[in-house]
Amino acid sequence: MKCRRCRGPAVIDIRRHNAAFCRDCFLRHCREQVKRAIKDHEMIVPGDRVLVAVSGGKDSLALWDLLAELEIEADGLYLGLGIGDYSDESGRHARDFAVARGRRLIEVDLREEYGFDVPVAAAATRRAPCGACGLSKRHLFNDVALREGYDAIATGHNLDDEAAVLLGNVLRWETGYLGRQAPVLPNAPGFVRKIKPLVRLGEREMAAYCVLTGIDYQVDECPMAQGNRHLGLKEVLDALEERSAGAKAAFLFGFYDRGREHFLEEAAAERGDLRPCPECGSPTTSELCAFCTLRDRATGENVPVHLRRAPVGD
Ligand code: SF4
Ligand SMILES: [Zn+2]
Ligand SMILES: [Zn+2]
């Protein structure tokens, strides 16, 4: 197997590109894909202050590294979700990466600052942990970015993640979500721009990037991921990709180019009239925003006794 660019010995093949690469040409390929995503979707403009949502996993650390390689200065934000050893380990990977490279890492701990964590929220709401976790992450990324004056929040969603989300939304015809699924969501009053610079790179490429650059990332899966329906959707897409290389990319990029436009009206209508949440100021269509509602439930009486924690400050 030879490298497509330099004809040297290849270390990885990428079937959807019908190509194999040596180490250096592969790293260059990753940089080019990120550069192209940023340019095609106008994700970042010169002078932007970028905040990377860092989980300690391969995608977010590779993203932070790739942005620096492209001379895009970005700080990191790590959220302590309180998921036992998994969170301890994730935090360590994020901190070690930041220290080794002299980067600023902002840390927010759900339990310390808001009095609950993901397992408690899941028990209180009697729903899958990923729902409470995703909601908290979205809220806090935006909140911290607004408070600290960042122009864009970059997340490590890759091609496999986005294709799986798209398949899930299509299977249920979630028209509002379909209208909002994009590699970049522009800023709006109360919302900082969200960008996904890894949409052109797959899961396997991100793992290879970390291995080849010596990035020490959290390999273990989150113990709460069981029951996360995206894992099943990814398996379905992997099976399709196996039969037809490039199927995932065609599905996702075809949607961006020709599908999403049909759902924009629904997405706008679902947003309705936004007003500031009386507790935290975040834009919401309800009386209280979803995060404050979750926090109230997770710190309230309906939390099982064994999971209750002392209120913050006690
Ligand atoms: S798998 Fe679910 S609970 Fe675990 S970090 Fe991801 S979203 Fe949160
Ligand atoms: Zn090469
Ligand atoms: Zn609120």
C-alpha cells in the first residue's frame, strides 16, 4: 500500500477517498479537510476568539490540535459531568493536553457550580442520561462563551457523528432538528456561533490522527452511553459504508447541499418567540429555560435519597 501523494509506504487507507497515505501526508490531509470545512462554511473569520469544547476524547483533542496547526488560536472548555471514574479520567486527559501545550483550559464543574451532575439529573428526570447531559453541555458551552466574550464554539462532531444524527432525524422526520442540523449555526441574540470543523473527517481518521501525533486521549467509552441510540445508528451506517464506500459522506454532504434548505422554515417556526429565562437569561420559548428546569428537578425533592447531595455552598 503506497501513499497517494508521495508514493512512500502508507500507514492508513481511506476507502471513501480511494486513497492511502503515509504519516505526514495523512496529517496534511486532516489539516486540509479542516481548512476546507472552515472555508466552505465560513466558520471562522480572522480575529475571532474561538472556544473548543474539550471532553478529553480523541475528537475534541484532535480538533484543538488541528486548529493550532492551522494557526487558529483557541482556548478550551472542559465540563465536569460527574460521571465517576470516566469524568476523572477525561478531565485528566484534557488538563494534561492543555498544560503540555501551554493552552488556556476553562473548567466548569456541574456539581460544584449548579448542585447536580449527570447521573443525578438522569435519575431525577427518569430519562436517558444523554438527554440531560447534552442539554447541560449545550447550555454551558453557550453560557461560558457569552460570558467570556468568545465569537465561536467549536465542537468535535465528526462525519460519523453528524451522519448518525442525520439518520436519526430522518427516521423520525424531526423537521425542526433537520432545519437546524448544519456545520455552522450562526450567532443570534443570546447564542454564540457553533461550528463543527471536523465534519469532513471520520471517526477512524480522528483516532489515527491522535495515535500518529501522540495525543493521549480518553479511550474508554462513557459508561452511560449504553442505550444511546446514536451507537445503533452508527452501526447501521458502518454496514452501509462497508458495502458502498463514501455512502456516509454522500448522505451528509448531500443533505447540507440539497436537503436542509427544505426544513429551514420549520426550524424557524419551532423556535417561536424567544425571551430571556428569568433565572439565567438564556433565550427560551418557555417560562423557564430547559437547563434551569433540569437543575430545579435535579436538585429538588424528586431525586432519590441515595443520590441527593448537599446544596452548593453547604
Ligand atoms: S455518552 Fe451520554 S452521558 Fe456520556 S458523555 Fe456522552 S452524552 Fe454525556
Ligand atoms: Zn506521503
Ligand atoms: Zn435558565
